[in-house]
Amino acid sequence: MKSRRSSGRQRDEDPPEFLIDRSLSQVSLPAALREVGLTVRTLAELYGEVRAQAVEDTEWIVLAAEMGWVVQDQAARKPGPYVYGVYRDRITRLWPKHG
């Protein structure tokens, strides 16, 4: 797995790599993205089918952030907008505050 730790993207760089959450299709969505030439990973591919069902969101989101992967999950469909901070040891909702 290669890492994209640089935050600045240049035109001649490779397209972003994606990590698809278990809440989305583990077959049709990755296949469609791969069909257009994108690099896609699923939680099942990374962790194995059984572990992928139990892995905590904080674990795989931190991994994605460290690798520079774009995360695709169902959170985009939930009410919002929300702003989250992704840290090595936690994910924190920054805005709006809870409560």
C-alpha cells in the first residue's frame, strides 16, 4: 500500500485512492469505481470478511487518513453538515458541538 501523506495535489499526480465503508456496497460500488480506473479498497479486503464487520470506525478512518485515502461511507447521507477532526487516537465532532 502506498501512502499519500502530502496534502497538496498536483495535476499530474495519480487519482485519489478510495476506502469504501462496509455500510456501502462491497461489490458493485468498488467494481464501478475500478471500472473507470480508480484504486479502491474495501474493509473486507483490508481486514478480512469477519474482522471487517467488527472493526471500529475510528480504526479504519485513522488508517485511511494516514494513507491519504478518500473515505466513502454512509455518513454523507445522514443529516448534517458536521465537521470532524481526525486524530491518531480519536475522531471528534468539532461543529456543531453535541448537545
